[in-house]
Amino acid sequence: MQQFRDDRDAALASYNEALKLFKDIGAKLGEANVRKAIGDVQQFRDDRDAALASYNEALKLFKDIGAKLGEANVYYSRGRMLVVTGQPKEGLAELQNAMDLFDEIGAISSQANIYMFIGQVLASSDQKDEAIKMVSQAVALGEKIDPKHPVTIYMKDFLQKLRETQ
């Protein structure tokens, strides 16, 4: 809750307490999830080097225990961060790793999120045709999940606006 209330310092303190507890009892999944969460806070604080270090620690733990969803989520977070901080090639490679794992485990909504994110980035850089392709894929996946879900409706509206400005 502290993180969502923008109390990043308190969130980091709480996460570090949780991290110690998970390490003390040897709960690697808990430790991995907390390390990823710490990376998210560090990313929001614009401390990219620390965020990457935390994400790398989380990724190693997720891989060690075979938690593919956690692994994919780390790739997704790292990819988004790299894309928005001016390293699109590296970021897209991370997003592809995430996409492959999400596909393997059947996480359709996460795949839709990646397509939508890439589509939004492309749209913001005036690459409308490519953006439409990405957002169309997001919409198709959203339709499979729930055509009336608010996120699916948002994606459809975004796609319609893209087409109108083409």
C-alpha cells in the first residue's frame, strides 16, 4: 500500500523487512517477489541501476526455483524500463523474453499488456501503422479474455483513435 500511496521510502523499508524475513526462513519465492517489488520502487524513484540490480537478483531466484511467471514479470519490468529510458533495442529483447514465457504459461492478459505497451510507445513516436498492428494484437487477445472488460474496451478505444488519426 505504501508504494501505491507514493510513500516510496516507507515502501522500501517495509520491503527490506520482508526480504529479511523471507531470507531467514529460506522462502525463495517470497524473496524473489520482494526483490522484484523493490526494483519496481527503485524504478519509480528513477534509480535505474539499483532497479536493474534488484530485478537481476529476482530473476536469478525465479529461475532457480522454476517460477516462470515471476521470471516473465521481471523481463516485462526490465523491458518497459529500458524502452522508456532510451534503450529500445535492449528493452524489446527483454519484452520478447517476457512474451515467450507468457505464451508458454498461457498468460494471455500479460501478452496483451506487452502488445499494448509497444503500441503506445510506437504511437507516441508517430509510427502509427506499426502501433495499429501492435494494439490490434492486444485487442484480439483482450477479446479472447473478455470483450466487455474495461481494459479491453480501453484498448479498443485507443485503437479506434489511432485509426482516426492515421
